[in-house]
Amino acid sequence: MDDIYRESQPEVNGIQAYDSFKTGSITLDQLKAVAESQGTEIKFRDILIIRSGYINSFNKPSKDQAEAYASVVPPNLSGVEQSEAVLGSFWEHFSATAGDQPSFECWREYLSFAIVRTLRG
């Protein structure tokens, strides 16, 4: 598990806390740094679970703020960086990926392909 979020800390494993409701990326370098700091050796067929802090962010906004987030269509959401390097690394190492954010990869899409759809085959 890559734990890039702790409620009491603005920075975890070198990753600055970010706004879950803005398009932003969790980079491959950040994921590798987190794994290293946790002493995790990534091996073929591992399962990657990312705890980004989305659930905590989801429960924090005021009613007005929540309605403002809900009015953005399509929504802006943080998630895994959309890049060929991320796709290649995930394809080579992981048998499954998951996260606590509603969109595993950052949303809105920037590539001509979506990592999640490619991983599903």
C-alpha cells in the first residue's frame, strides 16, 4: 500500500497534501518514494492500493462548498498521473490497482487513452 496521506500531517513521505477536488497527479516518482520510505519491495503480481486522503476530504467541506464541487461537470479529481511511464510500470508490476479516490487516475483525461481502461484489457 502506498500511503500518501495522513490527516495530521501536511506532507507524508515527501508528498505535499493536495486538494482532492482539483485535477492533480500522484506521480510515479512519488509512488516509488513512498514505497521506499515504507520499506516496500515492489514485485511482479503485487496489488497496489493508494490511500490519498480523498475520503477525509470528502467529509470536510461545508454544504455550499460540496454543492460547488458537485456542480463541476465533468468533475476535477486528483489521482494517479496519466503517463506512459505510469502505465508501463503498472503493467509490469501489478496484478491489480485500487485507491480511495473516485477516479483512480487524475480526471480530466489528458491522454488519448485512459490507464484504467488499458489495464482492464
